[in-house]
Amino acid sequence: MLMAQDRSEAPAGDCLREQIQNSSAFVYLLVDVDFSSWVEGQDNVGCNRAAGIHDRRGSRNKKGRTGVVDVNIRIKRAAAEHFSALQAVELASFETLRATGAVTGDATASSEEDLQRYLDAGFLYAAFDEGDRLVGYAGGYVADGWVHIGEADVHPNWQRKGIGRRLMQALLADGQQRKLAGATLTTDRFAPFNASFYASLGFQVVEGEACPERLKAILRTEEAMGFDPLRRVAMMLAY
């Protein structure tokens, strides 16, 4: 799973929001608002700000300075017609993860069956630039009353700009509105834009007896696919 690193500031705004606390990490999610309007990015600026989405939003670049995301980046639901673009973003993002040592071998992307599963579950969100070019996505499905995030990627040209965080906030808010128990995922333990990024959203590492069998099974499957089991970790966020 790939994700652009983001250390944005805590959100502020007048819209209703709920603060979820997990091990000193916070994630702010909208409650009691029209979800379909704010995920578009431009349609509800006030609610976007309440979710930590600002017109010119800061994220640190390699020199420690603040980068910005243009207001024209829109987060909206993806469709089957976007599958090839989603896969292209994922293949490009693979190289970012390879540079950290998290993956080796030929670049791979989610199958159309995987993407269709996310689409059928209603958990397939994409980020589009002002030219309507797809630059990132996050997808998941419901398992045991939780939304499991199967994949999240941002194109290398658009990483470290807060887009990954916006995608995750959209997916997490959707799961909360559906009254699910929370969110789960598996990711790389050491890549800075993986486990530490998700921890900044409120996810916690679960290991041993605390790790549900469903997540253990996913970790075993990943090991069989060639992932280093010492690097892989399961994480959960309870709403």
C-alpha cells in the first residue's frame, strides 16, 4: 500500500466534526453533513476546511518548507472507466516504495477484479487535477463491519502535497457515515509514508492476540506474494 506522506496541521472550521483520538494521534471526520457534496473538493469549501482540507494547504517538502495543494484538486468517487488510470498511478507509485526497500521485483498493480470489489463496495475514491487527470486513489471494502483499505496511491509527481490525506479522510468519513466499526489496513512498517502516515490519522499497530484473524490471513497472503513479513504490519482505527 502506497501513500504520500503528509504532516498537515489540525483542521479548523464551522462544520460539525468529530475528533477521534488514538495514541495521541487525531483524525477529524465530518458528521451530519451531506457527504456527497464535500468530497468534490470545490463544492463545499467550509466543510472541506472542517475536514482539514484548505484552499492552499501546507505539507513539508524535502527542504522542510511548506508545499501547497491547489484548490482545483478534487476528491470524488471513481468509476469503472477510471480503472486503467488507477492502475497507471499505482504502477508509478510502486517505484517510490521500491526506493524505501519495501518492495522488490517487477512493479504490479491491483487487478480489475480488485478495483471492481472496491467499486461495488462504494469505497473507491480518486483525486483529480484541474485538467481532470487522475493523480491518486484509495480503495477499500467492508469486512466484518470494518472498512478494509486495500490500496492507496498518489502519483510520484503529486506526492507530499496532502492528497493522500484527503483521500483517506474521504474514505474514513464515508465509513463513519455508514456506521461501520472503524477501518483496517496492512502496510509497510518502515516506509515513512506508510505506517507512520497512517498513525498520524489515528491508526494503531495490532500484533499478536490483538490482531484479528482476518488481518493475519492478509499478512500471510502478502508473505506468499513475496513481501517481507518483518516489514509488514496490520493497523486498525476504531471510530
